[in-house]
Amino acid sequence: MRLVVNKRTSEKVIARRIKKARVRKTVNGTGERPRLSVFRSARHLYAQIIDDTKGVTLCAASSLEAGINKKGVDNSKKIGTLIAEKAKAKNIMSVVFDRSGYRYHGRVKALADGAREAGLKF
């Protein structure tokens, strides 16, 4: 995985990309156990379940859909339950959690807890 930066990229973003590359060396999704990847922007939160062997996104959920357009821990939990329901519809019961270099805290943790409560196994 190449790390691409330019002059305007902040040190915080560079540090997260380095962490993400380090984690992605070991975390891979397969057909039996795909990867649940999280992306957190300033306004929204995105989650997708990916099969890395085929390079295909199996299902996705974000704060843009289902009337969830505010950021926060409560809405992150709703996104976690939404992604778990979509995964269950496709017979996916267990996943590998990829936090994408973010701390396991706040919105990322709430998403993971919501997915676990809805029945996904990490």
C-alpha cells in the first residue's frame, strides 16, 4: 500500500494513513469472514463490508441514508445496526473489524457496538 501525500496534507492525516497501512498488512477480509471498514469524515460516518479476495464491496451503510444526517455517537450506533442488518440479509454473520487508523473510541466504537448488538461477530 502506497502512502500518497502532498504539501497540504496535515500531519494528523499522514499519521492516520501510516496506522491504516500498518493495520491493513494483517487485516484482510475473505469470503467467509469479510472486512468491516469504517471511514469517518467531519460530517458523516461510512461503513462497508468488503471481500478482499474478490475486491468487492458486499454491502455499505452511512449517515447519508435512512434519515441519519447528524453526527454523533447515537447515530453511529444506528449505522452499526443498519450495516449488521444488511450483512445478515446476505448471510454474513462474522466480520473482521478495520478501524482504518482511527482510535477505537467515540463514533467508531459506537458503530462497532451497534453492529455487535445487532448480531455481527467480530
